[in-house]
Amino acid sequence: MNSALQTDLYQLTMAAAYFHAGKTEQDSVFHLFFRRLPFSGGYAIAAGLENALEWLENFRFQKDDLQYLRTLKTKNGTALFSQEFLSYLADLRLHLDIDAIPEGTLAFPQQPLLRVQGPILQAQLVETALLNLINFQTLIATKAARICHAAGAPVLEFGYRRAQGPDGGLTASRAAYIGGCSSTSNVLAGQKYGIPVSGTHAHSWVMSFDDEQDAFDSYAEAMPDNSILLVDTYNTLDGIRHAIRTAGKLRQNGHQLTGIRLDSGDLAWLSQKAREMLDEAGLPEVKIVASNDLDEEVIESLRYQGAKIDFYGVGTQLVTAAGQPALGGVYKLTALKQADGSWKPRIKVSEQRIKSTLPGRLQVRRFFSGDRFVGDGIFDLDHLPSEPYVLVDPLDPLRRKTLPSDIQHQDLLQPVMREGKRLSETVALSQIREHAAEQLRHLHPGILRSKNPHPYPAGLMENLYERWEEMLSQYR
């Protein structure tokens, strides 16, 4: 879908109020960010930007959209939106400037994934869709990276049948590939995004025959160069023996059995036994694929037990982001342009410190030493940080990290859209995936742990922290 109505009603009622208050052209800055790392992990991987830019470029209120909005009524039976406002929407085209962290880049709490600058009515209208598109894919890409790190082997994503709806399944496949999965079972995702596709067969194939051996032989005859046989329909060890016989027949005809799949039982023991049986039969090249509700913790346990698994098939736990149903990303106003052209910072104050927003037009600076990322600092473009750089944890100001003035660094938010027009062509998904893998290689191994990871130093530059505290005290 690519509709301007992919939004919450309150975005439209606020837009109507901005229109009637004469504020449609007031320049504003919003930031999209999350407050906590997902899965109690040590990092997140930004994803979904390409879909967001596509949606923004095609943003229009169509005739059917406007006709529907005309039908909305107040409790008194009057029109919810004035005809003047609907006419304004009919002609509306976005003129927003977007700066974003590139897809596949590591991200941490409070860091803006997107900075949206432009007329406040327009910036408000795009909030819901941007959150929907960025939140979900960032969550799934992060989950995939955790699973792939735990596996230390190729991970095949096949969760489409368990995903939350067709679009959720499609974007989950895209994000999982960014996070490191080697292929997907989702053929539409393969066509649309160029992701390698892979698959085996179901138990129903074996059950459609009176004899498991006949089922395997028939499948191998149909797919002589792409046969991964599911061996646990009746008895796994017997299934492995039958697969070995099928492999012998394939070899006689100049082909090779690709692999077997284990989908139930004690995967660690069964994989060890399968490897032993395959090797004894002279089939060391035949791979062992394991599935069955796997996630990073189960996979780590299997590896600890010495499982002989070459590929992991992961579905439900990945595409549903098991353990973390939502990223919790938010979208907040942080600055308004004044009549003299200067920017006035805005702040939301909360009794929960984590929910008090950062003021200004924000940028994220990543510091690195050699091939290792050593810390991130958020700063305001209108108040550049002083040297040496001091990073302050906003939730625990006693935690500070000082970095030398000559340390290497890179500012993460990059221009991707100006006046509603994209600045560059679509980045190939394979490039985004490689970028994500390269980013992870720059992290200390302790940060990559799935449990109790070492915290990465990500905070505020000292001058932004001091101004934030000053504004908090003022409003309190």
C-alpha cells in the first residue's frame, strides 16, 4: 500500500488545526528514535528507510481518500473536516528535507534514525507511516542479526506463513536479509528485492506416498540438483537411511543430494547421528539443515552441545520478533524556526526521565579507533560540541567517556531527501546487507552477546546534556 491514509486520525485532526491556525508553513524539526534497545541486547540495526522514502515520494491524497474523509462526522453529525481543508489536502505535495542513518547502520537509544525538517503540517502528517515502516524493519533486522551471530552458519528465513499479514511477511523477509539471513522461502520477496530463495519440501509430500523411500526418490527425480529431504515424518533415523539410499541413486545419475532437514526431536543428538551416518556412507558433502521454532538462545544451546548443523531454518521466532513485539520508536518535535530565521529548541518534559525529549536539530557522531567503534555522541547542529569530546549517559550522568580531540569520527545522519525529492538512487539490498555485516564487525565481541551484553558508550555530547538539563529544570 502507498496511501496518504496510512496514518492515525489524530494526525489529520492536528493537520486541520494547523491549517485553521495559519501554521501550515511554519518550519519545524522532528526526530524519529527509540528509547530502549530491543531484546535486552547491545545494539540495533536501522532498516526500512528505502520503503519510507518510496512512501514519501508518492504521498498524495487521491480522490477516493478525500471522498472518504468527507464522510467523517463529529458527534454532532457535522463534517469533521472543512471543505477548505480538504481542498488544501487535494493539492498538497510534500516539501520535506529528510536526513537519515543509512540502512544497515548500528543504532542506539535516543539517536535519531531520521531527522524530518519542513512545514509542520507536512511533518506531522507523515509521522505514523514513518514509524510503521522504520520500527518494524529495524526490529526484525536486529533479531536476524542476533540469530545469525548465534548460528555462526547460514540462516534460512522461512517465516512468511507465520508473519503478521502479507505486507508484514514481505518486509520481514527484506529486513531479515539485511540482518544477515542468507536466503528466504518467500518467493515474492525474492522477486521484489532480489533475495536468494531456498526451500525443501513439507511432510505432506512424504505422507502422499505409501512409502517414504518412494517419496524421497520421486522428489529427487524431480529436483535432482536441489534436493533437501525432510527426514522426520515417521522415524528420523529411518528417514536418514532412506535419504542415504536416495543419495546413492542420485550419484549414479551424476547428481548429488544437497542435504537433509531435521524438524523435530533432539536436534543436537540427531544432527550428530546424521553426520555420522552420512559420513560413513561416503556423503560428507551432504548438508544438515535444522528447523523447529529456533531462536538465538536455542541455537546457542545447540552449538554448545556440539550439534553438527550446517544451516539453520528460522521462521516464527524471527519474523514475529519473539521476545519483543515492538521496537517502541517515537517521533517528536524538537525545534521550530522563528521569524528571524533562528531555531528555537522544543522539549517534552516527563516524570520518567527516559521520556523527556532532547532539544534542537540533532546529529549523531560515531567515534572509532582503528577498526573498532568506541562511542557515539548526539549533538545539536546549532551548538557544535567542544573538544575534547565528552559523552554523557542521559539516564546516568555519572557515566561519562572522554575522547581525544584528534579521534576519528563520522556523522551518521546523511541527506536523503530535499524538498520532497530523493537525492540518490535506490541502494541495492545486497549492499545494505554487507554494510550491516561490516558494522557488526566493528563492535567489541562483548556487545554482540545475546545475554547481558557489554553496554556500548552511546550518549549525549556534554554541551547538549547541559542544555537539556537546563531546559528540564526550567520547565519543572
